[in-house]
Amino acid sequence: MFGALGGARLAGARVLDGYAGSGALAIEALSRGAAEAVLIDRDPRAVDAIRRNLASTGLVDRARVARRGLGGFLQGQPPASPFDLVFLDPPYDLNGSELARMLELLARPSWTTNDVGIVIERSGAAGPPSLPRGWQVAWERVYGDTLVVLVGRDADAPSA
């Protein structure tokens, strides 16, 4: 997946890892040149694992961890600077309408840059997610039973 993203997308990026789990995606992005990351997960065991993993990789100073649900985070105060890259690896049983709601919240200009890339990992059986108006799939890959999709704003669509 990181090879498909390319180094240019990661260099200096502000990253949001919306269903962080162990933090592996954000930590990999930081190790490949992202400037900073915000990692969100509501499970206290996941948050503890994220903090341990950030400490063991020496990346604590470039990351912020929040224990809460992604929806609550996105309905709060927007970041000082919007995110350039977002990872969404929700539980496979998250329904499509909830994922679509998260994408709508992320589509707001205060949350993401005009050229944001949102990487979504989900069950291949679920298919591509429903996208906000003016968004498109840049690429998709299937790895076993997992679908990985990169989405972003349609370059030809008017800005919000």
C-alpha cells in the first residue's frame, strides 16, 4: 500500500489514522516522512498499544493520540491545519452508511486539504465505499479478502 501511495504523498504530510488499532499505519507513514500524525481509537487497549508502539519507535513527539470514536473527533474542533492523508481501517462489520458519514465529515475543507488522499481498508465483499459528491476513487487494490481504496476530491469538481 505504501509503495502505491508514493513518497511524495507522504513527505511532510499531516496524517490522521481514524481507526488506529495498533497505530501501524500512522507509524509507518511517520517513518516514511510524514511530519505528524493524529491517531484515534476508542478502545483503551488499542490506545495503550499505540502509545507503546510510538515510544518504541521514537515517534512520540510527532504524534498525538486521542481515545474516542472517529465520529466524535470529527464533530469536534477542526485541526489548526487540515490533514493531507487519512487512513480509515474500520472494523469489517462497520456498516457502509457509517463509513459514508465519516467520509462526509472528512470532506469538509477545514479537515482535509484539497489534494487529500484517504486510504480505506475494508472487506472485499463490501466493495468500494459511497463517496461524497465531488470525490472519486484514485485506485483500488485487493489483497486476499481485503479491499484497499484510495479516494480523494475529483480534480475537476468545484471546491467546497
